[in-house]
Amino acid sequence: MASVYIPVQNSEEVVRVVLDQLPRDADDILDILKAEQAPLDLWLTIAREYFKQGKFEQFRKILEEGSSPEIDEYYADIKYERIAILNALGAYHTYLGKTETKQREKDEHFQLAIQYYNRSSRIDVHESSTWIRKGQLFMAKGDIQQASCFFKIVLDEDPNNVPALLGQACVEFNLGENEEQPNKALVSYSNSLKLFRRALQVHPNCPGAVRLGIGLCCYRLGPTEKAQQTFRRVLQLDPENVEALVALGITDLQTDEAIGIQKGMEKLQRAFEIYPYCSMALNHLANHFFFTGQHFLVEQLTESALATSNHALTRSHSYYNLGRSYHSKGDFEKAGCYYMASVKEINRKQDFVLPYYGLGQVQLKSGDLRSSLSNFEKVLEVYPENCECLKTVGHIYIQLHKNEKALEIFRRATRSDPRDAQAFIELGELLISSDPQAALDAYRSALSLSKKDDKGVPTEILNNMGVLYFETGEFEGNWNYFAATPCEKRFANFEAMHLEKAKDLYTKVLKLHPGNLYAANGTGAILAEKGHLNVSKDIFSEVQEAASGSIFVQMPDVWVNLGHVYFAQAHFVLAVKMYQNCLRKFYYNTDTEILLYFAFTHYWAEQWKECKRTLQRAIHLAPSDYTLRFDLGVALQKFSASTLQKKKRTADEVWTTVTELKHAIRVFSQLYAASSYHIHGFDERKIKIHVDYCKHLLDAAKVHLEAAECEEQQKRQRLEVARQLKLAEEAQRKAEEQKKIQAERKNRKEELEQFMQQDEHLKRIQEQLKIFASKASSKLKERTKVEHDESGVGGKRRRKGGKRTKRGKKSKTRFEHEQEQEQEQEAEMGNEPKAVDEGDANMMNYQEEDGADTARDNSVAAGLEDSDAEEDMGAPSNRKKRSLAEFGDEDDQPSKPHPKLKPNHSKAIAPPEGLHCSRYPGASQKIVQKQPSSRVLRTVELVEGLRRRELVEVSTRALRGSSDGELTSRASRPINSPQPLEMSCEGPWRKKWEEIEGRNEEEHGGETN
């Protein structure tokens, strides 16, 4: 990697700067240069490297900082480096002014360059590089004389100064280019050649560009052989010199030989590959592709040349190529615009006169005779002996009714080119009325020239010569001219198709040049004409593939031929695809001939709509082509006939047919009117037949239309009836669904009301059970207290040995009566939930009567009383409490312990688990827990089982009336179980408990008091 080393001030160290890795921000490197007070040559070296890398802003910034007043003051003793920096800035602005397109910015850059050069001259007025730079600046501005003065100042001081010699050589060459007189131009070219050679002698190792100037001078002076040798020498020294390649390619193209043209194109192609922005190479490539008919490449190359070039003459060539391309395609409006743009780029018509000729042709086509005449006369000013231009001017004078001037112009044309038969024919036609003998002489000259050219004698010459001989009375020996006329007409348009001979010629070409795509394409066409479609298709495919691989060879004919082959094989889809690709790739979808092939394929494929659409596109592109209109009428006629021949057709189709038939009649009527003038080549009778046939189809279509409309009406009626039936069924179904929904809602409402009633009834029962439970609890407490108080007396009586009497019939009858009442109450609760008042009252009475017994039995079951203590307490106390409970005296007469009896504290009563011991006397002194007997345990187990079954039955009865949905919703929530005390006094287990209690009293009871 190339590097520069910036010495560190007051040190032996250096700062290494890699030129390939310069910072993007120039301020970084500027800080180093300023801080270390680096030499100015390092500033210039780094700035030059930025310029090579295309970083022009950094280049300018470093040089401007290096030429600032502070730097000038600090480096006042260093002149050469300061001058070099200023000259570099001046050259930079000269380059910008040369490439700038806007005149204002161009002048600003040139003014800045002059300022920098003047500052450089003030440092050292004798510095030669400054004068040379000034000369280059004025060369860029176009002031050649002033530039020559600056170069001569240097050469006067140093005749061997190579840059000054090269600059003066360029001045002399440009003087020759601008010189109108050929002799003076040759002198300038000769002086330029001497200066180039002198520079080469002084510096033999100079770059190849010096020899390029020698080659250009030799090209202008002639002959071109020396110029070609010089260009080849340049390529030996610099194989990638684009200018030498282009110059050598141009000289090869001018040989007008196939080999020379091929070599020239190869060199231009190589130059294009090396540097795709060389405008001269682009223009010459476009010129070549214009003659090969590849207009797409012409337009693409010339547009690229216009985008990359600022040289006026080069841009004029580019505009001319564009105008000529559009001119050949028949787009005269665009062609005229580009010709006019080319003319505006020309400073002198001597530099490039062809745009005037093209512009005159376009104006002549549009009927602007005077403007056209003006442009052709400008061409004649440069080339006064140009026969084609003279003939055109003569025709314009004839149309302007200036026959005298026209006659003079045609005489000049015959003198300038005595071998032009057409000029003699035109001259003869002008002389027929004024000088028949001179006209006859002109026709004789034209006849002799036509025979020499083997082009065939025009029938007009023979006819006119016969008329002139007849008018002059020279009949003898001249009847052959009259007899020759039918013979010539008979064979005028005869074309013999010698396919075998053509095939042999193509084969010979392919043997010599196997890669010749045009010969291969011709061979495929011949084979297709002979019917060998598969072989020709393979050949066309190979040619297409080869042409697609090169940007310089594009053959739309191959795509068209492939489409024709597919069409002949009835592969209409593939044929359409080929035509579409060719139309899009080569003709911007604007070629009417390809569109006609496209439409023809759709026609044979019976794709009438696509055929019609394609023909309408073609007519839009070429509205004056009546052949396309005729084809459109035929397509519409065929489409209508095919529609009417269908067995089943809708009214819309028939309506479309009627519309298309009217359109076809209108088209054929227009063609019939045009055929009466015999200007389009249509047979009036055939057009009339088409019109009559379309009218006949239109009458038939009206009948079909009525039938189709009737059928459509019937179909619509059937559909309407079916729709109404469907709507009625839908309405009935919706009504039934609505009724069903309402019935379900009513059932759910009734079930909900029933459930709410049952729920209210259950709540009343629970409230009654709570009241009873509270009363039973209070009675149990009182009874427990009384028995506790009387426990001493009862024990003594027991010990005396009294007998317990059996229950009387009255008590037994009462229990049976209560059991029956309870069963009736349960039956009423299960069947009629509302009639519960009487059963509730009986149950409440029974519960109040026997609450004490139940509480006592519960105390025994819970282990609060011992079964053996019952024997000590005695039966009279139990019977007394029961009798008091029966007559309701227990609430009014509170029980008190017998005054003579005292509690027996010898035995402590063990409190049950979970109860506070302070309720039981003697519990704090001694606690003796006695295990209950087996009879009591069995009783407790039975009570618990009956209680659980009662819980299930109560829950079942509470949920029996609800619906499935309500049961499910309630089952999903936990059911609050009744409290044990609330449910212990209710249910069928009560009877069992009373039976057990009765048996216990019979076994252990005594005589009632």
C-alpha cells in the first residue's frame, strides 16, 4: 500500500498515512497537517489521492486550506508548492466548467479558475506551468487564439517544453477543424502534426495519447493507412485506450467491406466493454444498428450517449440517430423534433449537415414546402453537387410551380451525376411540353442507363418515348416501344421463387461462417416453405437462443418465424406467446404488422373477442390503414355468425351479436364509400356483398333475439315462483320455530314458579324446625336440671327395692296415634305441599309433649347420663315429667330439687368432650369417666343412621319438583345441611326411638307415683 509520512514537529517520529485508507472526513487529515506543519508537497499528494478516489469535495477542501492566507504567510518562502496548489485548484474549476451544462455555472467555474491562475502568476510570473494551465483554460472556453498566445509564451522561453508543444498542437488541430477553406485547414493539420512529432522526439517515452494526436492528424491529411498504423501503435502501448479503439474502428467501418465492418464493430464493442460511457463509441454503434434495423438498440445507445456527453457536435450526432430511427419507423413528428434538436446543437452547418437533410424530408412529408426547401438549400451550400438533394429541390420547385428553377436544378443534377437515370427521366418530363426533342434525348439517356444497371427498363420511359416518336412522326423502327409496354407490364411484378437455389446459397454461407444467424434464419424459412415444420422450428429456436445471448444481435424475424411455424402446426397458444414477446421486446407493442399476425391467430382459434381487441389496438396505432378496418369487419361478421349458429344462446349474447353486426355494417359502409374513390384497392362489389350479408344476419338476429327474450322471461318467471315458494317455506319454518321457543319459555316460567313455591314451603318448614329446636333445647336444659336435683331421692327409692310399673294402654295408644299422624303428615308433604298447616300443628304438639323424653334420650346417647343411674333415679320422676309435659304444666311450674334430698357428690359425673368442666360439680376435684353400655351404643348408632337417611330424604323432597335444568344448577351448588338439633326431632326415625325408649322403661321402670 502506498503511504506518505508526515514528520512530527520537534521529533524524529512520523505519522504514517495510508493513501488507500484516507479518512472520509478531510478535517481529520487537515488537523494533522496543520498541527505538524507538514510540507506543502504532502498536502498536494494527499489532495491528488482524494481526486483519484473520486472524492472531489475533500480534494477541494484540502487545496483551499493549503492556499489560504495563513498558509501563504507561513510558507512564504516556498513558491513552487504554493503555485502547484493554486494551479491544481484552477485546473479543477476548469474541468468543472468544461463539464457543466448550464452556462451560468460554467462561467462561474471559469472565473474562479482565472482567479487562481492570477494568484499563481503573482507568486512567480515566469512559471511556465501557470501559462500552460491558462492556455488549457482558454481552450476549454473556446478562445483558441488566446490559448495559442499563452502556449507561445512558454515556447518562446523553452522551445522543447513538451506540455506547451502538445497544447499548441491541439490549437493547430482545432484551427483546422474550424477552418472553412480546405487548403488552410490542411495547413493547420500539417502544423499540428509537426508539433506532435516534435514533442515525441523530445520525450520518446510520452503516453500513448500523444501518438493518438498524430493519428488524428494523419486521418485528416490522408491517407488513412498511416492513421491506422498510429492507432495500432497506441493500442500496443495501451491496449485499453478507448479513443484509439474507437478511431481504429471508425477507419475499419469506412472501408465498406464486410470484413472491415466486422473488425470495426469488434473494436467498437471492445471499447464499449472497457468504457460504456464513451459517447463516440455509442453513436457509431447506434449508427451500425440502424442499418441492421435494430431500432431498439439505436434508441437505447443514443440516449446513453446524450446522458454522458456535453460536447455539442457529439450530442448533435446522437439526436440525429434518434431522429433517423423514428423517421424510418414512420413517426415523423418525433423524427422532426429530434432533427430540430440536432440542428440546434450545431454551430456551423459545415460541421454536420445531415440533420438539415432529415429535417427537410420530414417537412416535405408534412407539406411544409418552403421550410423544407430552406433546409435542402443549406445542404446544397455545403455539398453543391449532391444529386439526391438537387433532385429533391427540383421536385419542390415543381410543386411550387417554378418550372424554370426546377429545370435548372435537374440539369445541374444530370451534370453532377451523369449515371443517374432518374434525373434524366425527371428532366425529360419537364422538357416534354417545351422541347420534345430534348425530352426524347433525356429519355434515351435514361433508357441506356437503365439497361446498364440491369434493373429493368421502367414502362414509363417506353411509353413516353413511344408518344414522343408518335408526335414527331418517327414511326419507322419505333413500334417496338409500343409493343414492349405490355411485355414489361406483364413481367414487372413477377417474382420467381427458386427455393433450392436459395437453400444452396444459404448452405454455402453457413459453411464459410457457421455462426451467421441470418443465413440460418433463411434456411429455416426455406424449410418451412417446403413443409418441414419441425426441422425449421428447431433451426429457429437455435437462432433465437444465439441472438438472445448477444446485446448487439437482435432478430425479431426469428420470433415471428417461430410464431408462424406454431400457427401452421395449429399450436395457437404458443404462436400468440411468440408474437406477444416479439411485439413487447422489439417494437414497444406498437407494430401493426405483428398485431395483425396476433389477430389472425386469434381468428383461427375462434377467439373472437381477443381478435377484435387486437385489431382495435392496431387501428388505434394506424388509423389510416383501411386493411385493418376490413379485417375488423370480417372478424365481427364471423363472430356474429358463430353466435347465431349456437343451439343455445342467451338474450345477452344475441344483444351483443346485434351490436357487433351494426358495428360491422358501419365499418363495411365506410370501406364501401372509400372504395368508390379507388384509393385503397378494395373491390366495391365484394364490400357490398359483406354489407348485405351483415344486414341479413342482423335481420336473423332480431328473430333470435325475440325468442331468446321470451325464453329468458319464462326462465325469470320460473325462478321468481321458486323464490316465492322458498320464501314461504322459510317463513313457515321461522313461525314454527317461534312457537316452539315461546312454548319452551312458558314451560320454563311455570317450572320456575313451581320451584319458587316449593322453595318457600321448604323455608317455612325450616323456620318451624328452628323454633321447635330452640324450645326443645330449653326444655332439655330444665329437665336435666330437675333430674340432677332429684337424682339423690330416686337412688334411695331404687335401693329400697320398688318395682317399676308398665306403661299403660293410654301411653301406648298415644304413641301409635302420634305415629299415624306423622305418617299422614309425611304423605301430605309429599303429595300436596301447600296443605301443611294441620300436620305442622300436630307435629308441633307432639314435639312439645315429648321434648323432655327426647332430650333425655339424647343425653344418654351422648354419654351425659349413665344407664345405671337411671335405676337409681327411679321411675316416678320420669313419669311425672312426662305427665307434666303432656298437660303443659312444665313451663308454668319450674322444677326444684326435693328439700330432703341432697346431691350425691360421692360420684362425679364425667363431662363430655368439648364442654367446659365448670358446669359439672366436682369436676375440678376428680373426674371419673364411665364407658356407656352396649345398649346405649347401639341406640346411638341407630339414631345416627336414621338421621343420615332423613337428611337424604329431606334433600330429595326439596329438589323433587324442580326441572332438570334447575336441578342441575342447584346441584352444582353445595346444599346447606340442616343442623343436627333441628333435624333430630323430625323424621321417621322418631318412632323407632320411642319404641326403644318404651322397651327400656318396661325392662327397668317401676311403679308410677
